Amino acid sequence: MRILGIDPGSRITGYGIIENSSRGYKYIASGSIRIKADYFPDRLKQIFDGVLEVVERYQPEQMAIEQVFMHKNADSALKLGQARGAAICAVQTTGLPVFEYAARQVKQAVVGKGSAEKNQVQHMVKILLNIQGELQIDASDALGISICHAHYHQTAQRLQQSVLK
């Protein structure tokens, strides 16, 4: 199964694609959609178009995205929510199922600790996917979301199989 992970942002939206099989995870691609517009509705359109282009190019079967969390700045959380919405809408036009995960779930699945720092997630993503060299933080976060979904998906399948026995 090919999974697209999205780390949404109103200036930089990271993406990461992995293959998940019985043999483990395989890195396919990653990168970031860098938003050039200043007018916010134009930014949302660039996110929509960029995510759609990634889907068309890499043909994922499922998409996973990080949920919005409220920290201190409500305006930032609202903008992040709108960026998420643009990415989700782009994927929904293709019919892909969308799965959402809290940041703590992603960190727990990748690092084993829900309070892990971004650099710890980046380090573990590189190890789990055997990535050499530099990896942008937005791309590593998106790959972490893909890995998180693969982990939860595999666990759900195992549980379903054990119930059917």
C-alpha cells in the first residue's frame, strides 16, 4: 500500500510517500510545497494544486495528515486548519481515503515517545526508511505521519484477523 503523509503549513506543506508491505516500509519520495503567494486565499489554492500534483505523480492509495492542535496563537491554528482543509479537499477530489493523527500519536509511533522533539522524529524517520543525507524537517514530519498511519493500519489489520479466527 502506498501512503501519502502531509504535514500542512500555510507557507510550507511537507509531503512524504512510503510503500508499506509485509517486508516493512520503503521510501518513495518526499519534499515540500513552498507557498509563494502573500494573499491567503492564493496560498490555499497553491496548497490544493501542489497536493493534487503530488497525488497524480505518485498515485498513493491512502493519505494521512496531522490534526490541528491549539498552542498559544489562535490565528496560527486557524491558518493551519485552513491549510489542512485545502490539502484534504485536494485528496478528496481523487477519492482517496484520509486518516488523521494527533502529533503525539505520530511521535509515539515513530520515536516511541509522544513528547519527542522534531529532530528526534527526523532522525528516526531517516533510520526507519534508510535515508542517507539531508532531509527537510517538513518532509521528515510528513514521512513520520505516513509511518504512523502504516503502523496503525497494520495493527488494525492484525486485530481484525485475530477477531475473525
